[in-house]
Amino acid sequence: MIIDLRSDTVTKPSKGMLDAMMNAEVGDDVFAEDPTVIKLEEKAASMFGMEAALFCPSGTMTNQIAIKVHTQAGEEVLCDVNSHIYNYEGGGIAFNSGVQAKLIQGSRGKITAEQIEQNINGDYDWLCRTSLVELENTVNKAGGSIYKLSEVLPITKLCKEKKLGLHLDGARIFNALVETNESAKDWGIAFDSISICLSKGLGTPLGSLLLGKKEFIKQSRRIRKVFGGGMRQAGFIAATGIYALDNNITRLKEDHKRAREIGTTLSGLSFIDRVMPVESNIVIFDVNEKMNGADFQKKLSDNNIKISAFGKQTMRMVTHMDFTDDMLEKTISSLKKFN
Ligand SMILES: *Cc1c(COP(=O)(O)O)cnc(C)c1O
């Protein structure tokens, strides 16, 4: 048995999901003729009370399309230092849109309306024009931390006043919503665009959706084609997304429970220093000087447990659909054995 805690992207489609794929009705989606893609887009848009949606191969693509549509070359996007768009999208902000990022040091990846206001450039020829604010929920690199809607609404208000776009990288938005019990529709009202991933906790093989107003999605559709993301009989993949939205959201709480148990175990180990508060399915922690980070990773891997390194001594474990209670037990007993 291999226990893979490197990411929640490692899940494989379940039997029910595979059946949904096999039974999908398809057409050519570049001609907007794939009924299953259209159904998925309408379903996701309506969950968030947004006008329209666009199905894309990856969350990097949905974020990058959003940045491209919201900005002009030479402008600036404000985001937290931990943001995925800045750290893990290959410099795409600059590469695809000719835009620069101004990084704000938030608290566990979360920035406030006050911080944003202080960082909006005035209208001077020599200053970069600020045009977009980007938030992430949950914040991956900050340990799966969760924004409350009450923290976001002042940002929505500020962006409206200052005429800035507001984009949410909601790759793991459902992990946040099942914890807070906030409604997707309330989140939809707060943003101009939202990206959601189907291939993280929701367990599809691939796919993300970009949500927004009709005109925004019309422009996004064009950019998706230019970026090489126009897909043909994509309904076979979209069917997995419909299945995931119907079946795999509420169960995310189980992943969170298992992540908390791992966090508690780690906190009790002599060679672990800092475990970030576990708010969802991500556990980030530091191995202290009693053990070398690479040795720790190797010891786990010798026990068939894979995790990712986030730095020399910083490690990340992510729970997901294919991580069972048996695997949790084995992980906990292996960790305790090293103590
Ligand atoms: C995974 C992830 C994405 C999308 O990444 P892809 O690998 O392109 O699917 C975007 N934002 C966050 C926060 C993520 O964790």
C-alpha cells in the first residue's frame, strides 16, 4: 500500500465517476456544441449565482485567463506573498499578460482591505496602474487557511470604489465552504471572477472552471483558445466534474478531520517544531534540528508514505479522497515510530 500525501491532486477517478464518463453525451466544444460541457458550466455558474462559466484544462489556465482579461500590459495586480498565481504559475502574470505583481505580506496568506488600500498606486504617469486584486481561498502555501466572507466584503467594497477587478483563486473554495457553512452564492456576489478546481479535493482527473459575468466569460473563451485550451469532445471530462459537484463536496469534511489528526500527532513529536493550524486538508510543518528534513522524507518514503518538501525543513501533507482511515492509522503509527 502506497500512501500518497503529496497533494490532493493524486486521486484517481472512482467507479461512479468512470461510469459518468462512459455515459457522457458529447459534441465539439470549440463550436460550443458539447452538451455535457454546457451542463457543467451552467451548473457551476448557478451554484455561485454567477452569469456564466468556462471549462478549462487546469486552474493555472483559469487564473491566467482571468488575469489576462482583467488587465492591460504594464499594469499591476495586488496579491499576498503566498499566492499561487505568483509562486506556482511559472511567472505567467508577466509571461501571459505583461503585468507585474505587488506582493502584500498578509496573515496566513490573507490580506485586508486596509493593506490593499495602502498599496493602490495613485494616478501618476510614473506609477504602475493598479488594476486587479487577487485573493486565494483556501491559501495553499499558508497551510490551507480559510477566509471568512466577512473578511472579504470590505475588500469587495474597496475594489468597487476604486474600480479594481477582484478575482478569487478558489482552487479549494469548497474546502473552505464546508468548514464555514457559508453559501457559494454569497461568495459569487463578492467577486468579479472565481476560479474553481475540480481535480483537487473533488477528485476529477483534470479540469477547472472560470466563473464570471457573460461578457467576461465571452472574452475568456477567446483567450482560452489563444492559450491552446480549446477542447473538442471535452464532455467526457466535464462529466467527471458534474459527478464531483454532485457527490464529492460534503465528504471534504472527512479529509479535514484526518488532516487535523495528523496535525495533532505531529505536534506531539519531539523532532517537529511548528505545525501550522490545520483549518482544512493541508498540514504544513517544520522538522527541527533533531532531524534533517530530507532524512525525514526518506524515512517516510521507506514506509511507503510520500509527502512533499516545501523548504529544507518545511514539509506539507495533504489529505484527500483516496486517503483512507487505514492509511491514516498507518501514517500516525509510522510517525510515532520515528520519535
Ligand atoms: C492547484 C492550484 C491551482 C491550479 O493548479 P493546476 O496545477 O494548474 O491545476 C491554482 N491555485 C491554487 C491555490 C492551487 O492549489
